[in-house]
Amino acid sequence: MGRFRELRASGGFVLVAMCLSTFTDNFVYSMVIPILPYLLMNNITSSNEIQRWTSILLAAYGAALLVASPLVGLISDRIQSRKSPLIFGYFAIAVSTSVFLFGHSPALLIVARVCQGLSGAVVGVLSFAIVADTASPEKRGEYMAFVSTSYTWGMISGPVLGGLLFDHFGVHGAFAFPVFMLVCDVILRIMILEKDQEESLPSLAGEEAPLLPPKGCGKASLHLRDFVDMRFMTAVLSEITISSILAAFETTLPLFTMETYKWSSTNAGLVFLGISLPSFLSIPLSRYGRDWKRRRTIAIELILAFFPLVALRITDGPSPSHQIGFIALVTGAGLFLTTSQAQVMAEVSDAVREIEVTHGVDPNQRSGMGTGYAFCNMAIAIGQFVGPLIAGYARLYLGWGGMTLVLGGTSAFIGLLSLIVNS
């Protein structure tokens, strides 16, 4: 029993639990993306109106995430345990799932998306903060890559499985899998030992160390103004850019493939595999991120993403060659975006630790990690809010080619700006 208790307090167990939580939250968020047009068809018949409401629903998630994230971050840095509030996040996921199952009007769908935004704020901030608190500096990049990959796979595999399950089992069958995942999340959360329980464990080292270190001396906490730091703000700006482009894909790719290639919701969802598969490369890349200078790597990847993003303009045709080119270019864009996003998550953690040292905070205290990832979550929220609106309206008024130029140009501009700042 003692060894089992040690396992429940270990960094590896916490990593698995937080990866599953992050995956579930983002899976539920994204699985409805290919389903939304069909749900809206129950009340709306115009293609333009469906596109508009799809953009509004995705933006509603981003707005809720943006409002809730700073509150979650500030609270998590001032309470005894970061793990307890995770239950609220799971509750919000359950509410949103129930609404999707039993209400399909635009108003009720907005309520569901807002609940998903609240759960995203809780799970997103706390999962990354807990893992950052747990990991040693040498392991932090690799641990954050695992969580970031779980985040990416939850967000990207959702449309794939969501479309597949919806086509074969309908709305109720589609949500059976996330309900199962949510039950597993609750069980793992209960199994994680709380701080007062961990203090009775024997002294451990490395990944087997207790989740929270004993209280030490030093400056109690960071202030919000302390986060006005060039390294930290560059990471946040990069996350806004990546999140905006990924959210833009979520808004436009399903409807584009349905209209241009006549794909089903299953095929429309499968295209997101091209974005998610390259994310696995972020794990081996993160092991050497500290040596490569992550900030420069992120900037270069954003610049390189310009080329496949802009080249997507040539895929606006129904022929097989257009479809093959579309898949290849989406995969190329996914390679640069998902691997750079994992680097950003690790960079946020390193930047917060650097800010703590600069301002005399005891490194054994977790004074600012929750707030740091709250800013990161807010960056994701801004991207989730701005990306769908810009992409949706850019496609309506500028066409597919104009939209891809906007996305590629934004990525290249932010990458160049980051490279200049960090040179």
C-alpha cells in the first residue's frame, strides 16, 4: 500500500492524470465542430447563416475562456491545492454535454459553448500549472510537451471521432465516448493525493517527489505587473497567433471540404489528422528545447508556416489533385503549428521561473505558475475568439484564397517580430 500511495503522489501519475484531463476537455470542445453545421440545419437553412452561426459559437467559447482564465489563475495561486477546483471543470463539461444532447437551438448551443469555455479555463490553467509545479527543470520541457500533445490531440481528434460517431450513431452515440472519458478523469482526480496527505509520505526524489514542495521563505507572490516581461509576452503573443490559426481551421475546413469536395462529416473530421499527427514530434523536440533556445525555434516555425498556409489557396477545386494537395498542405501547416505550440507551453513555464528569480521569489514556492498559464489560456481564448471571426468573414468577403493569405501573413509577421525581439 505504501508503494501505491507513493505512485499516487508521483510526478508521473500526476502527468498522466493531467494529460487525460486536458485531452477530455479539448476533445469535448472540438468534437462538435463537424457536427455543428448539422445541428444548426434543424433551425437554419441558409449556408451563409450556418457559417455565421458556426463562427459565433466558436467565438462564444473563446469569450468565456478569456473571462474565466484570469480568475482561475489568480485563485489557483492563492489556495492550498490546485487539484480541488478541477472538479468544477469536470462539472462544466458535464453540463455542456447535456445541453448538446437535448437542445439544438442556437441559443442553447451558445450556452453549451460557454460552459465549455468555463471548463477550458479551469482544466487548461490548472493542468499546465500542476505539471509545471511537479516537473524538474530538466524534465519540464518534456512534460509540457506531453500535456501540449494531449491538448492538441484532444482538440484535433475530436472532429475526427465526433464526425465518425455522429454519422454512425447520431448525437447521443457521439457523446458516449466523452462521457466515459469524463468518468475516468474524476476517478484519477480522486486518486491524486492532496497536499496534507503527501506530507506523510517518505521523502522522494526526481519524478517521485511529492506534488507540492514544503513551504519555504521568500517573496510571497508575484504581482500582475511582474508579468510585463519581454520573454513572457513574446510567448503569449506567439500562442495567440497559433491558437487563432488553428481555430480558423476549425471554423472553415469542415464547411470548405463539404462544399468543395462534397465530403461527409466523417471525411471532414479526418482532415484534422493532418494537423494532429505531427504533434508527436513535439515530444522528442522538447528534450532539446533548452539547448536550442525555444524562443528562436518558435519564431522560425511561425515563419515557415507561411508557405503551406498561403499555398492552400490553390486547392479550391473539386479534382483529386486539389484534394491531395489540400491534405498535404494542411499536414505541413500542422507540423509547424503544433510543434511550436508545445514549445510555447514549455517557454511559458521557463519564463515564469525566470520572472520569479528576477523578483526574488523562492523557486520552491508555486507563486506565479497559475497566473502565468492563465495568461497563456487567455492567449488561447483570444485566438479562439478572433480566429473564427476573422477566418469566417474573410472567407465570406475575400474568398478561400484571401483567407489563406490572411492566415499565412499573420503567422509570418508574428514570427519575424519574435525573431527580431529575441535576436
